[in-house]
Amino acid sequence: MNEDDLVAAVALLLKLAELDAERPCSPARLAKQAGLPMSAVLRDLAVLDEMGLVERDAAAGTVRPSAEGRAWCAQLGQG
């Protein structure tokens, strides 16, 4: 993973934390709200998942920041 990929993934995590305050978020909703193509969202979510920063609910098709992901967002001033 290069630095640009990491920055994109963290930016997506911040957007997810913002949206998660309203309700759990689907990747499609996240893509729409972030203004990103679905392929980029899925790629970034995979990076965040590998880092343990998101939790996926396969049955509901949603994703949300993990406790560690929320801690990252809090340190960055959001979430």
C-alpha cells in the first residue's frame, strides 16, 4: 500500500464515521456521499478492514468504524 492509498482510506474512514452517526452505512451509500466510484470505496474499505478500522455486517450489507477506527477519527478531530 502506498501513501496515497492510505490517505484515501483514512479520508473514507472519516466520511464513514460522519455517516455512521446517522445509521449504519452501505458501501453504495458511502460511495454516493463521498462522491467516489464504488471500486475506490471497496478498495479503501478492504484496506481499512485489514487495518482493523472498520467492522462489516455481511448479513445487513453495512460497514461502520470499529472501536479502533472511532479512536482514530477522534484523534483526527472527527467522530
